Amino acid sequence: MKEIYGEAYKELVLEVLRRQHDFRNQLGAIYSMHLTADSLDDLIKQQSEYGAVLLEACRYDQILTGCNNSVLAGYLYYRCVTYEQSDVQVEYQIHVDEARCALTLHEMVEVLGILLTNAFESIQPEDTERCIGLLVQENVGDLFIEVSNKTKELSVKQIEKMFQKGYSSKGRNRGLGLARVKELSQKTNSDLIIENRKKGDDNWMHIRMIVPR
């Protein structure tokens, strides 16, 4: 598994290096805009708009520099880019060194995969704000994982049902993912915290797992 993800990670790093080379060309375009701008205000507007497009195009590259574990970095980068193809953005913060904690590496990937898939599948076609929140942070004594998404406010009973094995609002033969997250949290003596939070007029559900080192 590490060999597979490790090779994928190397390819992603090469892609970032290619983009850095292209970025220099883009900077050249920005520096020459004064030749076509009609005024100082027009120049500022052109540079601002062009810069915003460039930053958006490489918005997930910092995952690769914010995580020293090649397997985890490659996996998270892949998931974010895949979701973007479905017009879903991931607002992320990744601060990870070696990702050492009570979870094994494949269990960590499993937890993140379940939480991200659950958040992605909760997004409806008619939703105008198509976004997922992701936080992975390695601290002195623990590893902090949190995935959030916009949803209706859920009661404590509804949240408890979500983590029961076999329960799902998505049809038969579902409802195993979140139960697995609960199982892994119990196995590793991790804290599993689920809460509703207001973000403007919307409710967001945050699922947080704090894994001891």
C-alpha cells in the first residue's frame, strides 16, 4: 500500500514542480500587463483578477507541503482534486509531520475516507454552497482529525443513530462507515466528538476525532 501511494505522491510532487515552472511564465505575463493596461486602475484590476485565477488553480498544492507523510499527503490531495471535479471545494488545514498516533496508517486513511465520503454524499445537487471542511493537525500528544459539512441541525438521538451499525438514510446495505469510525475510536481510546455549529445562517456538522500518540 505504501509503495502504491508513495509512487502516486512522487508523481504529484513532479506535477507541483511542473506548475512552479509554469508559474514563472505566468508571473512574466503579470509583469507585462502594464504594456496593455489603459490606466493604473485598469492595471491593478487585471493583475488582481489574473492572480486570483492562478491561486485558485493551485489551491490544493499546499497539502503536499503541509504533510510529511507521503501516503497521507497523496491520498488527501487525490480526494480533494477528485471532489473538485464534482464542483465541491475542500477548505483544508493540514499540519502533519509523520502522522504517528494510535491509529495505523491504513486505519487513518480509512477514517478520513469514511468522513470525507459521508460529507461529500450529504451535498445535494441543488446546494449552492458546495463545500467540505477538513482539518488534520498533529500535536505533541495527539492527532486531530475533523471533517465538517453543511446539514440540517441534528438532535443527539439522530447523531447516535448515525453511528449505529446498519443504520443509514441512503438505502439498504449501507450504514457501516460511521459505525467503523466509532469502532476505531473505541479501539484506540480516541475522543469522538460530533457537534452542530452555526456558520452564518447555516448549520454545519463537525465530526472530530482526537487520537492519542
